[in-house]
Amino acid sequence: MENFEEKTTNALTQLKSAIYKTLETYSNVHRGTGHNSIITTALFDQAREIVLEHLQLNKKKFVVVFCSPRRMKMFKTQLKPLDYHVISSLDYGFPIGIRVLVVKKKSLRKCSVIYTGGGTIKHVTFKTVVWADIPERFEAGTPSTVNIIALAKAIQLTEKYGKVIKKPDKAQDLTPNEILYQDKVLEYSGKELLIRLKKMLIGYNAIVPTMEGYQSFINLDNAASTPTFLPIWDTYCKTLEQSGESSQEIIHEVKKICSYFLDAPLEKYDVIFTSNTTEAINIVAQSLSRTLNEKTEPVIINTVLEHHSNELPFRYLPDASLIRIAIDDNGFVDLNELETILIEYNRDYKHGNKRVQIVSLSGVSNVLGTYNDLQSVSQITHKYSANLLVDGAQIVAHHKIEINKLNIDYFAFSGHKNYAPFGSGALIVKKGHLKFSVDELDEIRSSGEENILGIATLGKALLLLEKIGIDIVEDFEKELTQLTLNGLNKMKDVEIFGVRETNSSKFNKRGSIISFSLKTVPHNLAAKELAEYGGIGIRSGCFCAHILVQQILHVQQIRILGAEMTSIIIPEKTRMCTPGLLRVSFGIENDENDVNILLKTIGTIMKKPRSQINKLLSYTYNGTLFVPKTKTEERIKGFVKLIAKKVYSNKRI
């Protein structure tokens, strides 16, 4: 018979093993066709089932919604006490900042979405939003997917063993220096560290089933979410086994890391940890709503480039106006239009008591890879007494950003875009800019700071990027981008969006995100075949930036209305029918071989004969309902089930 100590040790070992197995095949959920996205989606959905089984609730009557602590508290205000159940990660001694709301479906239908952003909508038009009646759409932004799967595993293990995570005495705690700065690559830096980290990728050379047998999986979906590396995992494990009393020391140290890496001096800026970029931007929008008064009506300037997370929170702000400024064919913001609008509202007062309060835009477009001219935008914005918010989700891991030098007022980013997919993000904000009470600010801070594992790993990831050198990272990824664009430009019937030519002066103003279409293959079918033929994970669709995709594809209003009707009549087919693109996005784990296999596989699938209907759908940038079933697809399904069984099995792996 195992004693309590042995049981706890065994359970903790199984928990860590399951999380590691999850990381080996991790990607973003619900919107990818690669093996890793399919696996992660299956694990994420199974986590809901584990929660319902644990509470012995009928899945036909209840919906599971995963939240941050603050969002759960806000959501509960719309519910009757007998209509929901709550599970906290703290109940299991797990410092990951997860709350699980299990709500009666009939009550959920009456609720409004607390946070809006990526994942909370099916289809966006210029005037309307069609809300989706499925549970994950109540989870704005990429959920804390790995943490949610880990919590589900902890619930399983607790049912079998009792307490899983036993906290040691504080005397056994490691110092923040030992947790964050000591690792197996301590002696390396620069290009050498980058090369060594590749082989320390969790999931390095992972083998997946394809049409040609088993091949190494190639992740080209880093703009959706990034994998992680062994030194970051080691930080996770060290932090997990701390007493908890050292949490504030770790938080303080990671704030210093963020401050240094992003040039945000702590005497001038607050670093507020959140669950993701989406939550950070929603906090800014909520703060703006506190400044509403009869003297002025707030106006927010946005661009058509924006991800839903940097658009919806302001669109639904009461008594506020949202103006979107245009872009050119390459995706660059029209600075003249920006200044003209600011002059009209904030200097010449041509619109009564309406004043532009915030200019909010992305550092890098998640569709076109375009770098916005933040220096010019900031100068124009502040010249007319407005504040600047930058959605930094796509820029931090790829391009040097200097918040103080650029005079940015609000900066939001996520760990899961920066090789730390453990549910933490941050809002870096000038002191005094958030208009909350002291109690509300404390609540916002404590909600984000509960996820000490996410905070520690975010800090570790930034330290590794700093040691490599962000300029080295950018040059390395630019070489892969150049190689890919040159290859795609040589192919017939490939259309590239954004800056296309690598010899153009504008090439240096684009990042490592490439969106394109194949004129003979619908986007969703092409993405599926890239996975089945080449073991390649990419993204297809609108990438939570429907307004931009509609503009660059010249989608007519009649097709928008048609998509709305489709979403009502056959909602499960909406994503397949709507217009979309293919997107590849690079990270530091990629190499030239990945690009060569991508280009070769694209060439292969373009040679396949296609039906006339699929050719027509592709020509109009639509997805297709006519996706053939394949033997490889069945093999992938079996592979997914095998991984899920390993993660959620109570046996040692």
C-alpha cells in the first residue's frame, strides 16, 4: 500500500507527465487543421467532459465556461445562485488562475459576453455581429488551454489519489534567481542559443501520420500560438513546487524582466498581469467607460487591420464611437487620415462634444504581417491629446519594441504568443491611466497574479529571447520569410497579400506572417491537404480579423448577408463556407527545411485535379463544403485519440 507521501508524489509525477505530453502536441484550438491543433482541441473539449463528469451533471443541460477569476466574478452577476457551479484551480492547490463556471444552458442564453475578442463571434460584418451559441464562444481570446487541460487532469488525479499538489515548507523554496535565471543553456547566447533551443523544443521531431507515412510535424502556425522549450518547462516545474509564499518575489522579478525587455521603466509604467491580450484590452475599454460624462463623448480610432480583440471591446463600449482608418494595398495605415480625424475632433471640434480618447492599433497585423509605423502614429496621436494603445500580441517575440521611447500609453501582449503558453499576459500602462477604484485595481491585479506559473514562464521566455537578441530573431525569421515569398512568387495561381516582393524597400516593414490563397484550391481544403500530405500545421480562414479579410478580398455586401443567413440556417457549416485565406507564420523553432517542405507540398496539392465547384469557390476565396474524406484523415483521428488517452490516462506515461 502506498502511503500519503508516495501517493502525492506519484500523482504529481502523473500530472507533470500529462502536461508535458500536452505540450508536445500543443497549438491553438478550434481554428487549425494541423495535427497539433486537432489534438489540442480534442483535449480542450474533453476537459469540459471531465468537469461535467466530476460534478455529475448532464451535458445536455449544462455548459462549461473557463474564466479568469475576475471574469468569473463579473459573469456570476448575471446568474441566479442555483443556476451555476464553480470550480477553482486553487481548490486543487494549482496556482494557474482558472475558474470553471458550469452554467445551466437556459441561463447562459440570457447572458451577455463579459469580454469580447477573438473566439467570441462566428462572423463579423461592418455593422453586425452574429453571436455563436456554442460554449467556447464565451471564452474571449485564446483560452488558457494548457492550464485548462492540466486542471482537468488534476481533477482526475484528485478523485483517485486525494491531494495532488503538496506545498513544501518555505525553507525549501528556490529563489527567483534559481527559478528564472538558472538553466541548462546558461552559458549560451545569440545565434548559438537559438540553434540549441531548437533541439530543446518540447515536441522536437514529433512524428505524425500523413499520406506518405509518418513524418516530422512542421508547425507553421506561430501567429496563433507558440510551442515552448525545455528551459521554460523547467521554470514551470520549479514554480509548481514552491510553497506559494515566494509568489510575490517571482511576480516582482518578472515585472522587472518585462520592464527591461520592453523598455517600460517601472517608475513610469505599471505592469499588470492578465490572462491574455484580450483581457488586457478589455480592461482598458472598461476603464474608458468610467470616464464617460456629459461634457464629452469618447471616440476611439481603430484600423481595419485589427484582430477582434482590439476592436470588439471598443465597438460595444456604451456611448462611444469607433472610427476605423484605412490601409493601402500593402497593409500600411493611412497616417494622413489619422491626423485629419484627430484635427477634426480634438483641435477644430467639428463634431460637437466628441473627442478622440484613444488610438488603438496592432503593432503587427496578424493577417498581413505589416509593421505599423508606431513612432509616427504616437507623435500624431499625442500631438492632439489622445492616448495610444498598442496590441502587441504579434510583435513582442519578433521585433524590438520600446514602449517608453515610442511614448505608448497602453501595451497589451500574451505569453502564449511568446513561447510561454501557460495562460498569462500583461497590460503595461502609464501610471494613473486606468480609472478604477483602488479596490477594483487590486481585484484586477490579484486575478492575473494568481497564475504564478504563467507569470514565471512568461518571464523565462522573455529572458531567453533577450539572450538570443531580438534583432537576431528578426533577421533569422526574415530569411525564412524571404525564402517563402520567393518560392510562392514563382508559383502560378498563388496570390500573396501584403508586401509580396522581397527586393522592395517595404519588405523590411513586414514580419514573419504570410497570408496567401491558391486560385484552384479552396482555403479550408488546402489547409487540410497541407496537413495530410506534408504534416504541416497552418491556419486558414479569417484569423479573427474578418473586417480586414473582407476588405482585401473585396467581399461584397451580398456575400456578407449570405454568410449571415448560412450561420443561422446551418451554423456548423459557417466556417467552411465563408471567404478566407491561408496563413503561415514562423517562429524560432522553424528552419529552411520547413520552408522547402511547405513549398514542395503546395506544389503537389496544386497539381491535383479539382472539381469545377471547388475551382469556383477557390476563385472567389470561399471555403468549400465539398471536403473529401480520406484514409489519412481517419489515421489522424486515431492518432488524436491515442494522444488524448495518454494525457488523460491515470497510468504513468
